[in-house]
Amino acid sequence: MAEHEHMHDDMVRRIADGSGVSPNDNPIDYDALQNTWDVTAESSQPSADVDAAWDRLERRLSLNKRKKARIVFLRTAVAASIVLAMVLVFRPTGPSERIVLANAGEQITSTLDDGSQVQLNSDTRLAWSYSGDIRQVSLSGEAFFDVATSDTPFIIQTENATVEVLGTQFNVLDRGYQTEVFVEEGRVSVSNASGSVILVAGESAVSRPDTGVAKDSLQTSATLAWRAGGFGFVRSPLANVVAELERRFGVTIAIENEELITRSVTATFPELDIRTVLESVCLTLDCTVEGDGPYTIR
């Protein structure tokens, strides 16, 4: 062992002082020391101090190990950062909201993500989200729903009421001052802060912020006339009738005689032009209509 260590020291000294070694000295030691020295030797070293040579070799080897460790660490850190970025990019952010709009003068039909069909009347806004646990709709205006059957609740929120169903066909009209719900098929719950009612096919309810929610006797033909392009009004003040016609046709209608504003209208019209509808209403209320858009009722 001592002789072997002496041979190592002698070979290191000869490499350091430049005299060199040959493979004949010891092939294994020669290859190992020569390769290591080629990497670590510094031309500025003037002496052949064996201890100093070994110190330099050990420091260089130690530095190489730390460098490799740093490279491994950096590779691991970069890989972890990529994985984290992918998790952040593809992380679910919750249910997205979809907006469906029917502008004044138009009616549209849309299919929701769950397969439910919804027909929007003029000047109606519907916001839809589906999380898997709940089917949520926010409605302002009027729409007819054909809800796909599912165990997931289907909830419609208006300004004055909450309507909840599992699978049915019904109409919801919300114009701010009240919400009307008519059930054509199935069963729904209508509620507000004051209470709730259960409706079955053929029943209707009205929800108001001042009087709560209660069943009502809405007429089927009048309530659903808009779906075929017509109009239906049941004990509706003329002001409400005019507002609905303005939404449907995208026109302006002025009522000059204030006594007419609160007069009620009960009528169902098939698909007609705006002038014919106004003349029919005025014939009932004993008034006249002038203009060709905008219109004036006197």
C-alpha cells in the first residue's frame, strides 16, 4: 500500500513539474491522473509541491461535484416550474357564463349546453352557467324554456322571483315591476323573499316585490302568442302594451292623452304589422293613432 501511494505521489510530482509520466509507470494510475491533471493543471504554478497538487485536485473535484449538483437542481427546478405553469394554465376556473341576447325587434332560439331549448322574445337578456351541480339562468325579459330532463336543478333568477325545475316547459316574463310564470308541461317552483308556490301544467303565478308571489289566471293563448309571432295581453295597461310593441318592432310610440295610459287591454293578435295592431287597440279604447314611425296615440 505504501509503495502504491509513493508511486502516486511521484507521478503527480512529475506531472506538476512538466517532466511527464508514461503509461509504462502504471496504466490505470496514469490514465486517471493524467486526465484529472489535464482538467485541473494551471500553467501559472511554478513548483511541484505534491501536497499543493493534491489540494488543487481535491478542490477542483469538489467544485465539479457541486457544479453537477447545481445543474441537477436547476433542471429539477425548471421541470417543476413547467409542471406548475401547466397546472395554473389548465386549472379549472369554475363555470363560465354565456350571454344570449335578443335585441329590440328580433326573436331568437338558442340551445343551452345541457340540451335545453330557450326561445327569447324581443329585448331579452339571458345569462347561462352550468357547473355540473347546478344549471343557472339569469333572465331579464321574456323567454320560453324547454328544459332537458336531468337530476341537476335548473334555476332561473329574475329581479322578482326564483324559478326552479328539473325538466319541463314553461314561460317566464320579467319586466322589472313583476315576473310572470306560466307552466305548459311539468312542475315548477316559484319563490321570492315572501314565499313560494308550486305550479303544474296549465297554472301560472305572478311575483311582485310589494305583494309577494301568488297563483294567477293567465290565459294560455295570450301568454304564448308571442312564440308564433303574435301578441297577447290580459288586463294590461296601455302603457305596458305600448312598451311591448316598442320592443317587438323597435319603434317609438307616444301616448299624448294621459287618461289612456292606465286603460287596460285584453286581446290576442296573430302575427300582424305594427300599424294594424295599434289601430285595433285604438278601436277598443276609442282613440286614434297617427304617424308612420314614430307613432302617436291620441
